[in-house]
Amino acid sequence: MPLKMHNTLTGLEDEIIPGGVKKNNIKDYPPVTIYSCGPTVYSYAHIGNLRTFIFNDLLNRYLKFRGFKVQHAMNITDVDDKTIKGAREEGVTLKEYTEKYTDIFFEDLKTLNIEPADFTPKATESIDAMIDILEKLKEKGIAYDKDGSLYFSISKFPDYGKLSNLDRREIMSGLRYDTDEYEKEDVRDFALWKAAKEDEPSWDTPFGKGRPGWHIECSAMVRKIFGKTIDIHTGAVDLIFPHHENEIAQSEAAYGEQFVRYWIHPEHLIVDGAKMSKSLGNSYTLMDLREKGFSPRSIRYLLLATHYKKQLNFTFDGVKQADNTLERVDNFLLRLNDIADGKENNTGIESIINTFLDKFTETADNDLNISGSLGVFFDFVHEINSLINEDKISKNDAEKVMKAIEKIDSVFGFIFFKDNKENEIDSERIEKLIEERNEARKAKNFQKSDEIRDLLLAEGIILEDSKDGTRWKIRK
Ligand code: AMP
Ligand code: ZN
């Protein structure tokens, strides 16, 4: 059975065909090229954002499990209205401000056992690629200049609206439009490049000093890294309009070829029926949950276990249930490990394992049906547990079962997940950072001292100040 995923562009579950040309053997395909909209590094990521990044991880891991090669890029949005505002409020440079949140973000990904992307371009390092698109759009008369800013004229791109399937009349009448600030000729148009303002960072370009609009950043980074049509583009559903619609318009108008074959949009994590978001004040960061005593492993499980096309309703009870489920998994692994030598081999074990792996694949091939795949896994656990109860499994059989579970965990990433932070801790570095922090405090540079405390906290290290000095401990 082929792997099919729901494609927002066609509204169908489409077979994933990397490069667009069908081959008989998965090994013959070129790498699946994937671009995921990454974080805007103006604050800590909340667990809603992290659900989306866990989905990207699941997709990448499953493609590899199926034998595809993968090239994954995820950008860092390090210049936009929010990052500029944040840096201004803290009185630091944009670079200083965004680097702090970028480091913490990557630390969060590591904590959740999310495999690193192959490319992590930053918007501020991709200005040349933006200029290339903008020049092409100007040459073609699709981009126009107004008061030093460049805008995309959507009336010149007849395909506008094909992704979001918004009623064309709504778009054309300006009922639905990008609410980005700045003056434009037509309310429907969107900003490509924003004229420099005095207190904002800016770059010199052939069309004047300014800074990028958000949408052009992603179009440029996709082009810079892959240079051609890519297979998959991801981002949560809120990005379909206007962000992804605008990415398509810019890229296809500039380069005259299809931008992306498969658009995959996971649903939101919600709290009491509302999208988790910083602006609604209903968000939790990974750090918040760890401070409440929840383990990264349980959080990974929770964020992974609901089908990506369904909203995930976040509750603390949900994390506790994840804890219990993982305890059952651990007990099962212990039992499997404890099987003594000298028992007879089970002649049916190979067939049980193969059926399990086939069912797992068949289920996940259907639009990454994770809840179904977990069901298949827990049925297998149940079946093997019964064999253990009946003494019908040898040590050799148990090793084969363990191998199959390792294979599955290359997709799940929570079974053999170790929250064992002790092994990774570099105490010399921590002591050095504490010293730096003490000096910053003495110099009344509380911003710096807070930054050091936050950085360590993001890594799971808690600092405790007392009259005898500062001690550190590992957060459990
Ligand atoms: P941002 O840092 O705001 O640019 O968002 C990073 C990613 O998180 C994007 O793909 C967003 O669509 C996604 N996202 C934002 N809010 C949520 C949410 N509540 N649940 C799931 N994904 C979200
Ligand atoms: Zn994007």
C-alpha cells in the first residue's frame, strides 16, 4: 500500500511521490524535500507550537521508516514585527534578542527527542534570496512600489486562493485580506518588503532600504535551499491563509513553476475550546510543564498521540494519563527483559511480529493515523504479555520482539526515550555560567543574570540562591 497524506491543495489523500514521478521501488525515489515553517523567535515556544514540531518529527521519522530519504528544512523567523518589538522593549539588538529564544527553542526540540532538521536557515541570513524573488516580481510587473515598500498585486496572479479555497469573491472584494500594517494600493495586496523605519533594523537592496515582509522569508528560504519544486510544506492550519497562500503566489509568480506538491497542515492544540496562543494568555511552555513535574517523555507522548488532523484538547489530566500509559509500556519492557534462559522457542513468534509490523505500516500509511498505529502497538503488547503469562516465549523470542519494538520506536520516539538528563550535564559549564551570573548581578545587570537563569532552566537546571551562594539542581 502506498503512503497517502491529506493534501490541503487538492483536498484529497494523495500518494506521496517524491519528485513527482512514480517509481516501482521506494529506494529509487529522490529524497523527499520538506520545508516546515519554523518558530518566530520572540518568546518561548508554547506546547501548541511544539505539537506542530512533533508532527513534523513524526512525518520525517515515518518517511524514513518506510525507506524514503528525507531532506528537511525548518526556518527560524528572526525578523518580523514581534521580534523587532521585543528587542526594542528589552533594549538589546535584534540578534541578541532572537539568539536567546533560538537557543531555547533548539533545546526544547532536543528535550522532546525531536530529530534535528537538515537545514535551519535564518531569515536574516537569507536576504539575498529574497532580493532575487523581489527582482523577478518587479520585472514581471507583479510587485509594485508604494512609499518605499513593495507590495504583491494579487490581481496579477489568477491562481490566488487555490490553497485556502476561500471564496474568490471574498478575496476579490477585500473581505478577506492580510491585516499586515503599511499602506497598500489595494486592501487585498500584501507587503513583500517594508520600507525602513528609523528605529527598525533594515537592509540595503536595489529597491531601497528596508526589511522583509513575513511571507517572502519562507518563499526565499525554500528556493535558497532546494532551488526547485519541493515535495512537502508543513505548518499548522492557521498558516494556510494568508501565509501559505502568499508563499505560493510569490514563488509561482516569480519562478513560473509549481512551488509545493503536498501541503500538510496539522490542527491546533486547544485549551477549553480555544487555540493555545500567547495572546490569549492560555499558553504553557515546556518549561511550565516540567516545573509542574511532568516528564518530557510524557509530554512527547501526549503531543504525538492524537491524529494530526484532529484538534488536541490539552488538560493536565491528559499528561497524567500519558504518564500511566508509559508506565505500562515500561513494565512490559521489564517483563520482556526478565525472561529467563531455558524456555522453548515459540514457533509462531515470527508470524506474530510480521503481522504486527504489517498492520502498523498499513495503519500509518493512511494519513499517518497515529492513534490507529498506537492501537496496533498496544494490541501487540497485550498479545506478548499473554504469551509471557502462559510461559510461551523464550529469551530468544523476547529479543526478536524487542527488535521489532525498536523499529517502531524509530517512528514513535517515546518508548526508549530516556529522561536521563544526568548523563548530558556539563557541570563545569554550569559553574561557569553561575559565576557569570553572579558577576552580572553584582554589576546590577539583571537582564543578563535573568537570561543565564532562563537558559539553564530551559536545559532543566534550577538555580537556588541563598546567603551561602548559588546551588544548582536537576529538575525532576
Ligand atoms: P510561530 O512561532 O507563531 O510562528 O508558530 C510556529 C508554529 O506553531 C506554526 O506552524 C504555527 O502554525 C504553529 N502553531 C501556533 N499555535 C498553535 C497551536 N495552538 N497548536 C498547534 N500549532 C500551533
Ligand atoms: Zn513560513
